[in-house]
Amino acid sequence: MSKNKNKAKFDIPNPLAAVNNLDISKKYVFGEAANRLHDIKQHKPVFAFDFISLDNSDYCFNSNLINTKKDYNRLFHSFKSISNKSYLELSTENSFHFHEVEFKDTKISQSDFLKCLVLDPSKINPDHCPTVYQFKTFEEARVFGFVAKMIFYLVFFDRNHRVYKRK
């Protein structure tokens, strides 16, 4: 009798089949419940660019306030670093300044935020707006977005940390 008959066989999954079974329709749609941070605190952020603001205003990712290739390089290095931390680590380590954003404390209105999520904000209920969070990327720069289906959707970039109203 051969030695191989007594060995357990392994069923190795086909990675291509797993990729083909991914449901890419599981992205956020306005009005769906977003994640509560407490429910996903052990997970690490994955970034999505579906709702990124690119209208050349001061709080967009293509703002004139982003001066150099060096800024973009630092931005992506910070995304890499942040994606290695759990949401709990981000919210407890002060260096990330990760917290919920209250529109009343900022120069960005809820309407401005909603314009990045839907074509016509006047036709939707603003109460369905997901909770907005911010985190520090480099120097004073901050990124604003929301978490849904465990994905952090990037929306605004504040290069000089001027979104907040100063008292």
C-alpha cells in the first residue's frame, strides 16, 4: 500500500473563482445605513474614491492649495499608513485626529457634502446623510468622508485645516 493513501487531501480554492464571485454592486447607495464606528472598530479602513470631490474648490482633492507632487506623495503614504490601523486605533491615537464631524462647526454645509453623494440634494432627505468623519494625513491636512459597508469613502481634502470655524 502506498504512503499517499493515508494522507489527507487539501481542497485548494480557485482564486479566480473567488474574484468572479465578488459582488461589486455592494457599494454604498445614498439612504442605506452606514456603519456605526462601534460595530467596525476592529476593522481596518479600505478607501474608495466614488464620492471624491474634484471641482477645484478649496476642499477638493484637486485644489490649487495642493502645491506639489510631494503633497500627493505624502497623502498616499498617509493612506497606506492609516489603512494598517484599525478604526479603534485611529480613534484612540491622538496623532490621527480621527473623529466625527459636526457640520455646525465647519465651513462646509451638509448640502455641500450631499452634492458629492447625489445629483440633486433637494430631492433627498438630509436625515439620511451618513456620519462624516475626518482624519489627519500630514502636517495640518485633513481628509473628510464617511464609512459604509466597512469602506471609508473619501469626499473632501482640507490641505491647510481651514474647514473648522475658528472662535
